[in-house]
Amino acid sequence: MNNEILKMHDKNCVVRIEDITLSKNSSLVGKPVRAINFPDFTQLLILALIRPNNPVAIYNPKRSMILEAGDTIVLQADVESLQRFRKYHA
């Protein structure tokens, strides 16, 4: 996938849509989507989840869905939040 899918400019910030793949070492593996600490990541939206064995995207995944190594999460957020998310969870 293309890491930077779309950029949207706002007067106050730049919002991007990016895909981030979870490594086997990610602290999110084995946890539900709701384990993502949204207050830590400004303007974070989970748009879709793509499993490595199923190329069909799961749009707006349920918060109870368990994350797995190799899952690709399509996120919309400000640049800083995306960088921090990638640092802590990729």
C-alpha cells in the first residue's frame, strides 16, 4: 500500500490518510481496536482495517475487533499523531 494516500489542508493543520501495518511486536497485537488510546492522537480516525489474508478492506471496524500482526490500519489524523502512532504501534 501507499503510505501516504491523501493530504488535506486546513488553516490550522495538515490532515493525512495513511496506512500503517502492525508488526508482530506491536503493543496492539491481540488487543481490540478500542485499545488504541484516541486522546493521545489528535483527530485520529480509523477508516479501515485490511487483513493480510483478505484484501477486502473492513471499513469502520468494530471497536471490539481484535488486532493481529500484519493488519494494516488505514488512519486519518494530523501529521504529528500519525508519526507518533507509527512510532509506538507499527
